[in-house]
Amino acid sequence: MKNLAGLMKQAQQMQSKMAEMQEALADLEIEGAAGAGMVKVVMSGKYNLRSIKIDPSLINADDVEVLEDLILAAVNDASSKVEVTTQEKMQDVTGGLNLPAGMKLPF
């Protein structure tokens, strides 16, 4: 029974650390870019867009599709970086355990 109690305590500690990590991710700002940095977006670790910067030379009413594509590419770049950062922070919290996506603690 001591082992079970110890496991439950460890699970609770891990859950607490994960909650702290989630709060830290919400405050994190990650930049994504496209078009050699002509379009930049800043996204939180919770995938919320915080800002978009567009080089004025890209603003052309006759070629809106290019600007739209660059915005999408910058957002996707930021999303990829958020995913990598989240995975790195998750490994710090779980001590390298590869928990399945969406798995919640305690077990």
C-alpha cells in the first residue's frame, strides 16, 4: 500500500507542475514569420494570436492572395513553434515520460 500512496503523491505533484506549466505557457510569446520576416505574428503558448506585423510593401489591393498566404504561413510557423515548445516543457514536467496526448493526471 505504501507504493500506491507514493504513486498517488507523485501523480498529484506532477499534476501540480503541469498546472504551473499551463499557466507559464499562457504567458509565453512565440513569434512566427513568413516572407523573409515581412509578416510576423506573435502567439501565446495557448495558441492565441497576440499581434500581427505586416511590412507595408506587401499591402497591394491587386494582390491580396499573397498577403493572405504569408499571414497563414506565419501563423502556421508560430503554431509549430508553440507545439515544439509545449512538448519540451512537458518533458521537463514529466521527467521524460512520454505520456499520450490528452492524458490527464492523476491516472
